[in-house]
Amino acid sequence: VRRTERREKRGREGGGRGGQRGPAFHGAPSSLFSRQAGLRRRGGPPGGALRPRPRRTEEERALRGTRGDVPFARCLLPAHALSHTSSSPSQLLLCVGNFFGSAREPEWEDFRGGAKKAPIPTFVLGANNAETAGHFPDPGGCELAENITYLGHKGVFSGASGLQIAYLSGTESTQEPAPAHGFSARDVANLRASLLSAPGFKGVDILLTSPWPKGIQAFGNSTPGPVQSQAPGSSELVSLLAASLKPRYHFAALQKLYYERLPYRNHAVLQEAAQHASRFIALANVGNAEKSKYLYAFSILPMASMDPAELVKQPQDVTESPYRQPWGSKGSASHLLPGAKGEDTELASQFFFDLSRKPKGRKRPAEGEGRGKQQQPPRSRLPPLPPAACWFCLASPQVEKHLVVSIGSQCYLALAKGALCADHVLILPVGHCQSVVELPGDVVEEVEQYKAALRRFFGSRGKRCVVYERNFRSQHLQLQVVPVPQQRCSAEDIKEAFLAQAEEQRIELMEIPEHSALKQIVQPGTPYFYVELDSGEKLLHRIRKSFPLQFGREVLCSPAVLDLPGRADWRACKLAPEEEAAAAQDFRRAFEPFDLPQED
């Protein structure tokens, strides 16, 4: 997920995305999961006992779940106790279902205002009805209160350890586009495509949805009560998603029942290679009268770090996949299985963009435009991501093309949306890549060429530039390039501003050798914040638990640098599309003498 920038005060994210700003859930059904270190379930379905395990690493995760219908304070009681357990403290909570009730909740204001705080980082899915949609202002995800973060409408949360959590907010909708509290077939197709296209994709560790997948009971154990087979409680689209993503654990809510289905296999016996088993767990309302289970705890080693033979071991009570069972008027669910043909999987793969250069200009062809195999030498390829799945892949129909100001063979430049100041630009790879440390060599080379060209351009205007990257709660690499007038401050002043702000927020910002490459210091998949000054000095922070998303903007907005109070949040700086297009045209014209030459 473009990944939106949120309100920030330090200490925002936990375990790869999170928050530290307070919580409160209440009202309609909601489910929470937390993670513990030190416990792992051994063998059998996930309902088995948890056994202590010595010296757990950071890569091990334990998750715990709850559902709402009562004041948020009651939801936090078990989480608070678990967070103080010395042997295995909870580290993360995930919530599915309805986080807010339809009635006004005065207690929530205490959490939102900072008077109260959730004991551990908490992540929630979005609204399932129109009444509560207003609580979730940003579909890309945002901080709701300290230690409470809305994951977003749909996406994937990848932890530093490699743990992958896919999520889909809302209930199934037949509208296109879906309302704020729903998801459509296109939304599910895009989420599927973003994962299935990844090289070597085997599945995700966890899938979070609020509705149950339709037909989940097929071939399995009976549910403890009647199940709603239609929306909002169940969803055929969620069945499609689960069949495609093959989650090792799938959590859901909305049926007011606790149901732990027998594990099911993801392959046809004697016809396909063995794959890992999947488990589905639905949770009841918090504080329900029947005292059904609303809190679920377990440990999980990320799929990426498991031995393949261990991963595909089948539990003794494994069943056939429920998604191979017929249901409803369509007669068969086989069309939901991975590889099924359908209109929803036909995603656009190209877009064309006219830079409006003069004939003598050095315009380079866009993706799919005069760049066939015969014209280009072999190059290392970025992992492809279908265009509809990412806001920054150049082939994506969601790219705001009017902001693009230069296109290279491997990278492109675009004006920043909600720019901090005039000429604030982004360097982005054309294909999908999450961070600088994951870029192939030829892409790194062009990134450096663009940085050098921008330094020359800004230098000609009496400005120096600051380059920074936040590889945290982001899916596509965005190198922020912000010009600073030389008369305002020196590179040393900017460096001191970053160090001072980091010290104030207790962020460990260290200086790294000038001529060292970032990938020599940081491993792929590691969250980090990185700053590069035009003096060649570089600062790095390894993000281990939490980080204020607007840290870079806050420093540059400070009196010590640009002195632009009120512009730390990009939303407060957005322009009308016509103004953005005009600004891009002006930048394009001014930058043209410094732009990269056209390839032969």
C-alpha cells in the first residue's frame, strides 16, 4: 500500500506498523489478535495447547483475538494482563469485525485525545456499515489514537521478520466502486493480483477479514449455531480471496460465533505437489452471554523462514478444501480457485503518458511505448506487480499521471502530492520494488543519475537538496527529494536538525560511512529511515518497533530548516488537480536541461 502518511506524534507503529495513541472499542462485533514471544503451538489444529518455548527470536509471532459489543476498556483487560506477563508478553493486537459501535462512545475521546492508551500496539480493520465509516478517514490506513492503527481498506502488512498479513476491510458490495464500508470484486481482484504475481508466491501467513468466507463449513466440523450465508456475515469474494492467498491462518468475525474449523489442505491429493494447510478461526463477541471464545492466542514462525518440508506437513485431521465444494445457484465453487479465468483477473498492464515535450526535447518512452525486447539490452527485472495493485508502479492506472515530470528506462520523477515546498519531487522505480536495498544494480545506477541531475538543477537555483526514504508502512520505494535554499542553512545545520529532533523523540539516528552503500548495512526486508545530504553525509535509523511516519517532514518544516509550520502533514498541503498539473509543467520545462539523456 501507496501507504498514506498519518498524523504523527512519536511512537506510532509496532511490529512493522502500529500505533501508540490510545484505543477504545465497543459496540458491534470486533475481534482482536495480539502476538506473544515465547510460545508456539506444536502439531494439530490451532485449538491445541500452547507450550512454552525457550529463547524465542523476534521472528516468532503469537496472535490473540477479540470481538466487541462492550466498552473498549473490557476488551483491553485480557490484553493488559498479557502485556505484563513476564514469560511471554503480548506484543501485537489485531482486530477484525466492528471496532466501533453505532452509538456515540465518550470513552473513545479519552483515547483519541491521549488521556488513555492501549497497552500494546493495536491494528484494526475498517468499517462494516455506513454508521461507523466516518471513524476511518483515510482508506490507505491511518493512526486513530496512540497505539491504535487502522490498517486500511485492503493490503498486505509485511513484518521485518517476513511475516505476511493480508487484510480486507468491510463487507461484500455489488456496487462498483464499493462504498467506504464495503469491498467489490475489483478490490478483491487487485489484492489477489498484487500477491499472486510475486515470484515464488506460496501463500500468506495470516488473512484478516470481517465476513466469513462463504461455504467454509464444507468438509469440516459443524458450527455451534446457524450461520448467515449471505452478506454481510458471509462473502463469496472472501472465499475467492482465501482460496487464492492460501493463508495459514484466516480470522473473521460478524457471525457472533466462535468456530475453529478443522485445518484444510490447499492441494489435490496425488494430483498436485503438497502445500501447507490452512486454518480458519472465527471469534465471538467480546463479553458475550454464552461466554464463547473471543480471544485467540498462538505463535507462528513466518512461512518465509520455515523449512519447506516442515511447512507442508499435514495435520492428522486435515480435510479437503471447502472451496472445492458446490454451493448456491452457481453450482460449483471451482471458479473461485487460483488460476480460474474471469473478467476480474484481467487487469490493465499498460498506460501511455505524453510528457508534452517539444519535438527537440529528450522525451523517453513510457512503459509499453517503443521499448520492445529488440530495442533494449537484457536488464535485471524488478519483481512485477500488476498495475492496478500499486499506486506508484508506472503502469498502474491509479498513477496520477499529471504529476509525472520525467521518465527514464528504470525510474521516473514525479512531483510529490501534498508537497512540502515548491519543487518537492519523488524518485520512484518504474517497476515494483519496496526499498533502495532491494533495487537491482541497473536501477540503482539510474537512481543515482537522477539524484545527481536534481542536485545540479537545484544548485543552479541556489538550493541544496535533502534526500530521504522511509522504508516503513510503504509498499513502493519513494525517494523524497526536498530543496532547501542555501541561504537558509548549511548541510551541517540540516544534519544537526535531524539529530536534535531524533534525540528529542528518542530515535537512534546514526551516521554511516560516506562511500558505503545502504545495502551493505541494511538487509532487504528491514524497516529503516535514511537521510542523505548533498555534503555526502548519511544518517540511518533501523526501525525496530515504532516510528513517526512524518518524521522527515517534521524536521524539514522546523525553524532550523525551512520554517514551514503546519506543513508536516501532506494532506494539509494538497493542491487542486489543475494547480498540480500546472506545477508539473513548470518543473518539467525548468528541469529539461538537466534531465537524463534519451537512450539510443
